[in-house]
Amino acid sequence: MNNINCIIDFIKNSTNTKLLINQVNESIGFFYVNLVESEAKSKSIKLNFGEDFVIDSISDLFLKEEIYVYFSNSKKNIEKFLNSNNKCIIFTDYRNFKLFANNTLTVNGYNYQRDIDYYFKKICLINDVEIIDYCTSSPHLTFSELSKYLINSSNYVRDNKIEEKNNFILEIRKNIFNLKKFNKSPQEIFNNLKLEVKYKKFNFLTY
């Protein structure tokens, strides 16, 4: 099973309760985080973004399925996550990925280019080379580009590939992610989303 199907199957089924992802770097990691968020949302599964500690989940009265998402490069913490009762996805570095790979379900982020290509062609049924090539070079922009493409595929124009702009948007994405992670005000999250849209629109108009 390839990485994309592995993640999709993990989210929708309860057979496996632990998934370890080597995120490689922040840009690649955001592709997999966004994929997890998209699949969980489509199946009405709640995601709980955890810190470097474990609280075993307790089923609520409505038995709503939930998945914990953890980020850690600590061997000790990863062991705790793997031994917890939570169904969880753990993002870590390659060193810990190799250490625990034989004992749990894994996704290796070094295959991200192949994964993005597969996601577009096999899951989204999109064979447009321009958007696929752009997203493989800027993984953190994959889902925003996909949204833009789905709205108007015939007039799709990819974002101008400027490193400074990509880094700026990556910083905005990181800030939005941290706001979600720490359960901050929805208004703060919304303001950052507006900032990203405004920046991308301005950048597009200047070329």
C-alpha cells in the first residue's frame, strides 16, 4: 500500500491505532498534515493536536471518533504515544522514524513527490502537469493550489514561484497551524487566513 492510501485507510478504519510519519521538513510535513486534515474532515473525524505528553482519550457520550496528532523528535515521548490508548498520528524526524519503523505503521515523507503525483492523479483524478509540478516543488501549497484549481480548472494559473513569497506563506501556515494546535481564538485563525489570501492576491496582481 502506498503512502496516500495508507493515510486514507488509517483515518477511515480502526484496525490500526498508530501511524508514524517522517515529515522530513516543515514544507513537506505540511502536505501530510493538510492531507490528514482533509481526510478527517471528509469523514467527520475530530483531530486533537497534542503536545509532548499523552492523555489517554476517553470516549464521549456520543462516541465521536477522534484521532490525536502529535509532533515530537523525542524518543521517550514517541514511546509514550505508541503505548497510549489513543488512536494517533505521530510526526517525527528520520532518526526516530527509522528507530520505530519496524514496530508500527509508517509513512516516509521522502516519497512526497511520488505521493503528491499519486494524490492528484489517482485520488483527485487531475492530470494537469503544471499544478502537479508546482506542488511537488512547493508541498506546503498543495491544498491551497488544489482548491484554486477545483474552483476554475480551465483558467488555473499557478502562483508565481518566488522563494521569498513561498517562505512568507509557509510562515503564515505555521502560525495558523500553531493557533489550531493550541486551541486559540477562531478569530485569530480567520485573520491569518485572510492575510494569506490577501498576500497571494496582491502577489498575483503585481505580475
